[in-house]
Amino acid sequence: MAEEKTMIENGEIEFKERVLSRRELVWRAFKRNKLGMFGLYVLIVLYLMALFADFLSPHHPYEQSLKHSFAPPTKIHREYKGERVGAYVLPTISYVDKATFERKFYEMLFPKRLVLDVFGTQVEYEIGKDGVTGFSFMLDEEYYIVPKDGTMKYAGSTTKVVDYLLFGYDDKVLTEGEADIETSSEAAKDTYFGKYGFRLGLNSPDEIEKIVIKEKLNMILVKKGEDIEMITGKVIDYDHKTYPVKWFVKSWGGDSKNRIGYLFWIFPFHYHLFGVDNYDNNEYVRLYIMGADQYGRDVWSRIVFASRISLSIGFIGMFITFTLSLVFGGISGYYGGIVDEFMMRFSEIIMSLPGFYLLILLRSLLPLDIPSTQVYVLLVFILSFIGWAGRARVIRGMVLSIKQREFVEAARALGFPDTKILFRHVLPNTASYLIVAATLAIPGYILGEASLSFLGLGIREPSASWGLMLAQAQNVTYMTKYPWLLIPGIFIFITVLSFNFVGDALRDALDPRSLG
């Protein structure tokens, strides 16, 4: 019962009672469970994410960039030369640090304007003006070994020409004309000792205190079409390229081969919720909000596309499982006799087999080189095949009880056929159990698919599922150095937990004692 307030003419309030339907009573009881509502909201967000995966992905999920292999999440900047500006990113590159000999990711500085002091005269160059198309820099690299006695011994030098400098590594070359890079790492000591140690009179790397690399700006090359102007001077001021982060960016889309980049799988779509305005098609510009995998593919884009497989497989598998359970359990419980014996003995054989090992056996009997779309369909049927037997026995027990009730006896007396009684009167009374059981069963399908994909028997590259993505992080080195590869596991955990919250809340809401 519910109370409603109604205003009357004399200003008094009259309360009226309204009878709530069963659906309204269940919804009211469900809303009282805070964890259940939280789980419901989370699942709504996740399924919307799967539905609009093309719109939410700033990069093509199959696009590889080996220059960005294992790239960390992209740093988003909000300041430029001490002033607050709109969000932007910088190009990044995987670079072997010559000081530590470790592979690191550095942000790249591509100058677009230079103000030079050339023999006392100030000269300004800017890309796009006076025919200037770009800049290069001739750098001298000098290597010094510093033994423990403090003397600095010259080891050698090289000259290189680059189009960019690296933030945090040698970007001081522009403003100061020289950048000193020092290291005391064992790898650097061993490497430089092997190259220059004996020539400098050293007997072992243990005698080395540190390595010093001096980078000096030798010459600036100003590109004007096919011509190059070589300038020797000091940089007074400079501006470098930035790439704005924007909402509703037009980029990739309409991949008909893989059928992605389409709105609702029908209309080619090139706009995405967020991305980078890569106005000059710089191959080093990426926006990885959750880092990149070993092939330089955007982890976030692959997660949202993988959610289509990981989230849908539960619902489809649950539908098939409960269809089989209703047919076997309903017919067995209603007709009994030899039909009951045959169906229940068959289901007991299925139940006696270890589920996970049966899952692996059935998948291993199929070719391993079949396309991912076929693997997806096969996974659904395999997961459904091993899950129906136990629920069929529960439904059989419920049908045995329901068929003895008065409304079923009345239907028989009126001459209704058995199939109509079974499917219109008996099985619908198992709906409460089916709803709760289905909600609690879906996580099992998600975990089953994740387990098979983790073992290499599920979805195959280049397609993605959360289990397959998690399998790529099982290397201990990857787990410690590239922790963002574990993010798909967080999505699995959140999804399974949310389904359990919703299932528990539904079970309580459908309890007659909670309806009031």
C-alpha cells in the first residue's frame, strides 16, 4: 500500500491509499539495497560503454605503433611557458637512454619558432613564414669518464643531426647551448669501460665514479623547401609544437573489414568523444589514457571494444542455458516417468564432469586457427552446455511442486493441452528463481571466457576480450614495469562484483517478506 497527498478546497490534506503492483513492490524493495543500486548503475555504465565503444575510442583498437610499445599513460599538460592554457599533449618516443642504457619514454620538443642571436643580430624564424618548413639541429656529443679520484677523462665524441630534442634529457641544449647528462648506473659503467676503459688506463668498472655526456649545439639547420640554411648562433627564445586535447575529435572510423568504427554497426562514424588534434599528422602523437600494450595499441580503446565480447557473452550464454534448463527441467518434472528418468540421468552425467576441464576439453577438440567471430559463437555454446544441468534439476523440483497446485488442476479439468499448461501456467511461476539465478550466473560466463582467453583457448588476436588482454600481463616483468596492462582485470572484478550485488538485491527484493 502507498499513501498519496491530495489538496482539498478548505486547505486540509487528505491521504489516499493506492495499491502497488507486484512490480512496484519489487522495485521499492530493490531500491532499499544500496549496494544493489550501486551495482545496477555500474552495469548500466559498462553496457553503455560497450554499445558506444566506437565513439569512446580515440584510437583504432587494432592500430599498432611499435614506437610506442609499452608506452605509459600520456601526460596531459595545462601550462605553457608558465601560463595556464588548454589541455595538450606532446609527441612521445621510446628511447634508449645513453646514460643508463634503459629504454624510457621521453616527450619530444619540435620547435616551431626560433629567435636566434647571430653575431649580435637578432633573427627570427617561424615555420610557415618566409618559406621556412622545419628545423634540424647538429649536436656534438662528448663522452667523459670520471674515475674515483675526481679527474675527468675525455673518452670520445660523435656528431648527430636531429629534428627534435627530448624533454628531461637534452632540451637544455636550446636555452643554454649545452646539456650535461650524468649517471652512476652499473650498466653505463660497464658499457663505457668496455669501449674506452683500457685506453684511458682503467683496470675495471669499479674504478669509475660516474659517466658524463656533454651535448653541445653546433649548428641550426633551417629548412626552406629543398634548401637548407646553416646557422651558427645562440637561441634566445623559442616556441615548440603542442597538440591540443579536444572533445568530439574527427579521426579514424568506418573499418568495414573488421566492422568497427560504425554507429550501431550500421553507419560509418569518424567522430570520437575525445582525442588529440594531430594537425600535422605527427606519427609520434598519441593519447593513451591507460597506456599502450606491447604492440603500441591503446589499452583503453581495446578495453571498451573487448567489453562487447566479455559483457555480451554472459547474457547470450545465460539465455541459452536457461532455455535448455526450462525445456529439460520443465518436461522432466511435468511428465515424470521414463522421460524424467532419461533426462535427469543425462543431466547428472553432465554434472559429474568437472566443469572447467570439460570446458578446456570441448574447446581443444575444435581447430585453434578459426576466426575470432566463430570462436566467440563456440565459446557461448560451450559455456552454455556445461551450465544448464544443475539448473534443470532445480527447475524440475519446482515444477514437481507447482503442478500439484489448484490452478494447474483446474486447467487440466478445463481440457487445456499439456504444452499450454506447462509453458503458460507452470514455467512462468519459476520466473523469480530464474531472474535471480540468471543475474548470479552471468559472472560465471564472464569468468569462463576470461579463463579460456587467458589460457590461449578463447578469443584470438587481433580481436580482444578482457581475459585475452589480461593474459598479456602474466609475465612478471610486465606486471612490475607496465602495471597498466592489469587494468582489464579491474574491469572483470568490477563487473563480477556488480552482478553479484544486483543478484543479491534481487533475491532479497523477490522475497515475499520484503515486499511489505
